[in-house]
Amino acid sequence: MYEGIVQDLIDELGQLPGVGPKSAQRIAFHLLQADPVDVRRLADVLIQVKQRVKFCSTCFNVSEDDQCRICRDPRRDGSVICVVEEYKDVVAIERTREFRGRYHVLGGAISPIDGVGPEQLRVRELLTRLADGEITEVILATDPNLEGEATATYLTRNLKPLGLRITRLASGLPVGGDLEYADEVTLGRAFAGRRAAE
Amino acid sequence: MYEGIVQDLIDELGQLPGVGPKSAQRIAFHLLQADPVDVRRLADVLIQVKQRVKFCSTCFNVSEDDQCRICRDPRRDGSVICVVEEYKDVVAIERTREFRGRYHVLGGAISPIDGVGPEQLRVRELLTRLADGEITEVILATDPNLEGEATATYLTRNLKPLGLRITRLASGLPVGGDLEYADEVTLGRAFAGRRAAE
């Protein structure tokens, strides 16, 4: 129905999360009429984001350097590590300004249905970090849903023998949701009220 | 809050129509984890769409060649021209399979508030096309809203002296809406029931 390249663009846009066929069409028509300079800038950012974005060699946070900004920052408390599922959770927690330690990004949560077990996550790398003795507390900040709970339980069981303080975020987070969508006050309070893991 | 290039990507995506800050963030995170080949393909389509898409020199429809597919097609009836506001309206009408003539894309509608008058639209080009005498009917298929009605009224007044048949789409289209969102049956019936312009 559309000229070939226009249809290609609609198809590509339709692959993005939350973009249905009507939205894809609407965005495509917008781009057809947009200034070529603006469209080129979007294309360049897409190319650069894949070229420049790496993962921090220490915590696996998103980074443009070998180590992320938080791992490089000497003012951050190296004795407390907050374990999260994804990069977006780091951003959500940073926004609360409640936490001054460092992070460990697992890269997901345990989910047998999706074929994700502990070996698909950066659990071994977490154990390696904990082995040097500098870290005294691990905060498990996985999502308050089934997979997140399973991951936290698994980690608690495996970290207990190390004799560290292991804590979980306080309840207050809406159950069944995603951590990243919690508002800043709720997430900040959940941080302040964290409890010892059973 | 985000690493520089990630924030750039979120900002660029947030410029797209219908993409709010949360959606932009969601799409950006998806792209961060996507296969670089897929992201590169999206970037390439964006670049190519601006390089390859031109406008038909006859009807101003979107085209990859000097003339669009419809103007090149000898099976289309050259004696009837359907005047629409935008390329997306051509696509919506083509989908009904009700119309076998050709098009003229104005590039918008008269809207004093937005500073769009007849001189900003391809009205002069329409008059030039009508001058050769091959065209016997002009169907005014502007959007059934204030700007579309004003444009149709303006064109009716200016085309009347040429002695052509001038028609409007039948009522049946929801008033106040956009032509492109009408369902195919409604739009097809509106075509079949078009009436002489007063």
C-alpha cells in the first residue's frame, strides 16, 4: 500500500515496544515531513548508542567507559552493594538520592518459564566481588514480583554463608509491579526501611 | 541521570509524536539490549527514507521516482482527480478500492491560526493541472473538520468558473475527526455517495 521504503519504516517502528501499527504509521508520517537534519540526528544517536554503550566491568551498569560513573566515583561507599535486575533500576534508585553505595546489575531475574536461571545472570560475578572482603552489606533490590522474589530468595541462600549483612527493600513497593515505575518517595522510603533478609 | 548518549537517545525519541517521557525511556532501554544489527537497520531506514522519498511532480504524492505509482499507472482514470490534504489520505482512500482516478495532494488545509493560506498549499499546481482540459471531475476529499471544510469551500469557489464537475465526499464521515482514521467501509460509502458541491 505504501511506497516501499515508507512501508519499511512503518515495519521497523512497529517493532519497538509500545508502538502499535497506528502509532508506527503516525511516527512515519511525522518523519516524512520532518527536517532531514532532525531525522539524521535520530539515526546517528541510534548508531552511536550501540557503538558507545558498553557495560561496566565491575557492576555491569551501562557505561561509556570501562567503569561506570558510580564505580569511578570515590565518594560512593564501596562497602554497600545494591543488587538490581536492570540498568533502569539503577536510574530509578539514583533518582531517590537515598543510596550512596555502589550497584551490581544482574541482567534480569530468575524465571524458569523464560529459561533464565542463576547461570544466565551475573551471580558468579557478584560472588567474585564479595570475595575481596571490602563489602559488608548487600541490599537485594530486585523487582517486587514473582521473578524478583525468587531471585532475592536464591541470592539470600547463596550469600548467607559469607557472613555479610543481607537486606531487602522495605515493603511499601506495590506488589506485582515493576520497581522502575515506583514513585520516588515510595522507593526512597522502601530504601530507608529495608529489613534483614530471612 | 543517564549516561550521555542514552539520555540523548531518550530525548530524541521523546520528540516523536505520541511518545512521552516514559515511552521514550522504555524504547531506549529496549534498544540498549537489542541486537546491534536490528538497531542499525532502523537507523538505515531512517536515513534512506529521507534520501529516497520525494514527491510526485504531478500530484505531490509520496514517491521514490519523479512520478508516483498512481500517476504512472495507465489503468487509472485520468479524467477524475481526488484532492486530499496529505499523503496518508491517499493511502486511506486507496485502501477502500472505491476510487480509480488520480490524486492531488495539497500538503495541508487552510488554517489562518497556523498561518496556512491557499498560497502555502499546492492550489496553483492544481489549477495548472486542470487547465489542460483532460480532467472532467474534481472530488474534494479534505478532512471533515473546520480547516478541511474551509479548504473545500475555497476550492469550490475557485474551481467553479472552470465548468468542471466538482464533488464532495458524502456525509457519513464522523464530523470533527481526521479522514485517515475512518474505517474502510465508512470511507468507501462516503466515496460512493459523493454529492455536487454547492
